Amino acid sequence: MELRQLEYFMAVCQELHFTRAADKLGIAQPSLSQQIRTLEHEIGSPLFDRVGKKTIITEAGKILLSHSYSVFHELSQARAAISELQGLKRGSLTIGALLTVVNYLLPPTVISFHERYPNVKLSVQGLRTGDIYNGLLHNELDLGIVFMPMEHEELETIPLCKQELALAAPLDHPIGQKPSVTLEALRETPSILLPGNYHLRQLLDERCRAFGFAPQPVLEMTTMESIINMVAQGVGVTVLPKAYLDYIADTRIRIVPIANPAITTQIGVVYRKNKYLCAASRVFMEQLITTVKTQSPG
């Protein structure tokens, strides 16, 4: 059994489609099929069931997949430990950060880290919470920046900061003249919100239920930039992190605090407990915590 075979096997498990997996790997589909057949012969059991056009992982395949993740995890641990011998003169660091914080929370730390350690390959990916969770467990990410709590027996979280949500309104909208609003504003005013599978939207829905209603946005959009553009054009209001709204300083909108009660979320750094935390990960976390504390005293 070769590592290459396990890599091919894991690609088919992810895609559940041989042609797509072959394209992803950059090899011919017949070659991929042959490698999987060879692996199945060595294992002594089918790894996939082909039902019509569907590819389904067998029970044996599920067991091998779990152990394959462990194999590649141990290899990444070995690489990290060996690269530690070189200090921060080489290596890589892959971070998955919430789409709602990647633009305004991370840049100062990313720039500082790159200036100090230019030979460390740094990759920052804007992802949804579920993708960060899976990336950490599958050893595709070294660190994650997530909304807390994120509870899993294999994950460790460190609180980073609290962020307050605020309402953003078109410049000439009457609600923008108020000193503060409650979430009742979303019952009475057209809104543009993130889709229901986003953490911030789920938080809003939960808090609105306490007021006896569910938000009924006129538009749902997946990026904060597009939501702000719709607000600026007068389509409706929205609720987003105040730190983000302050950061973009868009003169086309007004920011109104939410009170009675205020809404806050906790952001944290998360990593896999049993993963070797290399020097790059430790230094980046330390710099991020220090930077955030400097930006948000108290």
C-alpha cells in the first residue's frame, strides 16, 4: 500500500465521483480506477459500491478513510516537528477564518507576521464555520478563527475577543437618525441579511424569537460587501459586526447601535488538540491575541 494510493482513495471519497476526483488529482480517470482496484485487492474488500451513476463508500472504505486521515495527520506532524529545527526560516501556515472577520480582524497580524517571517508560506482562507471545523479535523488547516463556542473533543479553543452587532441603514433612512434601536427594527423595516446557514443569521433569528417574530429579509446575500451595497442603495437595513462597519467606514450608510439588549458574539482561535502546534502557529496566535487586545482595549 502506497501513500499515493491513499491520496487517490481520499480524493474519490471527497468527490464521490471518479472523473471529478481524477480531474482534481490531475491524472487520467482509467489510471485512478486502476489504482483503486489495486488498493481494494490489497485490502481484500471493496472500498466503493457503484450503484448506477452513484459512488458510495462501503463500511470498509469508511474505516480506511478514518485511518487514512490519521496517516496523513502523523506525516504532517513529522514535517512540522522537522521544520521546527529550522525555526521560522521555512515552513507553512494555513488559517481558516470566518468570512465576517477575515477582512478587518486579521490584516494587521498577517502583515506583521509576513514582514517578520517572509519565508513562512502563509495562507488565509475565508470560510464558513462548518468548513473551518472540517478543515481542522481533516488536517487541512492549522488554525481557525471562529465564533464560539465550537465544542469538539479533538478541538481546543482560546477566546480572542467579543464583537458587538449594529444596524446599518441607508444614509437618508429615518431609522439612521435614531441614537439606538432594538431588534424590533427588523420586524418593521425591510432587511438584507446573511442566509440562514450562517452563524450570525442564526444568532439574529434566535434573538428575534425572543421578541416574538422571525426576520423576513427581502434579500439574502452571502457576502457582507454585497449586503452593504444593497443597504447603500436603499433596499433595506442590515445587522452586521460593528467592528466591520467601522472598518469599512462607508459614507453611504449610517451605523446605529442595537440596545435593550445589545447583541455580542465571542470570537476565538481554534486548533486540533493532538496536532503538533508548530512555531509558526504559536507565534501567529500570540501576535493575533496581542494585536486584537491593542485594537480593543477592555
